[in-house]
Amino acid sequence: MAANSTPGTISVDGRAQEIDGRYTIRFERRFKHPIEKVWDAITTPERIKEWMGEVEVELDLVEGGRLNTRTTGPPELVEAIIAEAGEGPLVAHDTVLRVEPPALFEHTFGGDPGSIARWELRRDGDGTHLTLTHTEPPAFDVANGPRDLAGWHTLLDLLGSALDGKPMPWLKERWEEHRDHYAAKGDG
């Protein structure tokens, strides 16, 4: 949410670019919470559920450990995922690649070993600066860029709300608004 960013210093929008022949999405957010609290929210299954929605999470927080997710709801999220990408993304078997508490968490994403999500945290005064980089798989169709930018944007908004103690549900309209915004900007 914009309330978690510092006006004039960090845009809540993500950006997409090609790096070394790969499509990469990058977000930066500042949260007004200590790094330990943000780390806990992105690496503890019970806390992940507070912002990722109705999801089952198994996580072995060690390099080579498993990160398995199963999206079970809300119904409109399940329907949106199926409409956009099929049923495959509802269940993901991923691998933890790097863990450096409380600064770095990197894992495969979406069950694709070529898709990498990297969460970097650093102390920023009394808050935390988060950089999320998602390197899409080599065969990624850039036409899906606005969809993925909107997905991460929405999840980071929900993460901010959960950190503030005010969890919000995933809403299809919010995700569509972000998707349309990125499509209009030409991201994808």
C-alpha cells in the first residue's frame, strides 16, 4: 500500500526489463516495520497466509529445502488464476535456493526451476527496504508481463496491509486494475 512507501523515494510500481536475455520484474517497497517482522512475514508459513490468501504452505527454510504452495481460495482468485494461466499454478513445488536471515530469501517460483523470486531486505531507519526481483523462466511470453506485474503488485500491497495488522482479502478487481495499469504503461 502507498502508506508503507516513503513519498518521493520509492515508487510502488514494479518495472520490467530484459536482463541477460531474461524478462525480469523488480519491485521496491519501504515498510515501516523492523526487518525481523518483514522477514518473518515472508518466511513463516502462518504469516505467509496472512498476505498470500487462502493458501497451504510447506516451507523448509534451508538451502535446498522445499517451498510448496497450494492456492485454495478465495474462489475468484482460483478462477482468475485458471483463466489467466490454467490450473497448473494453483499448486507449486519450489526449492529454496538461498537463505541469509534476515536479509535474503531466494526460491524457485511457480514450480518452474527457471523462474526465480529473490527477496532482499535491508534496514532503513526504523523500517525495512524490500527489493523483490522475479526472473521469469527463459521461455516466458512477454505478453504476460502485465499479468505478473499485477500479481506481485497486489501481493506486495497485501503484505503491507498484513504487516500493518490490517490484512485485506485478495480482490479480482484490484488485480485487474493493476494489470490494466501496467498494460497501459506498456510493461509487457
